[in-house]
Amino acid sequence: MEEFIAQNQWIILIAALWTLPWKAIALWKSARREEKGWFIVLLLMNTLAILEIIYIFVICKDEEGVEDEGEEK
């Protein structure tokens, strides 16, 4: 396994480039919503952005829709 990773370091680069933006967005949203538990979980767990995407599109979706309705355009 170590030999495979040493010969294919681009896999780690692609994983990092995929994960970092999702993690940043999810951490930003959890901090703005003052959800300390979610922030800690998102910060410490590395799920290749699966948990972050679920948080952004499922967990945050409900309350953001309510906030948007109250704003005047």
C-alpha cells in the first residue's frame, strides 16, 4: 500500500482538492449557525467530503429556506 501511494501521489492531491472546499463551506455554515457540535465533527472527521455535502445540502437546507422567506427583495 505504501508503495502504491508513493507511486501515485496525485491521488492524495486530488482528494485534498476535492475535500478542502467542501470542508471550508460546511465549517463556515456550522460556525454561522453556532452549531459547535457539527463544527467539531466536521473539523475532525475526514470522509472525503461525504459528511460535509450531507451537512450543506440536507441539514442546512431546512433552516436557510425559512430565513430566505423572511427577507424582503
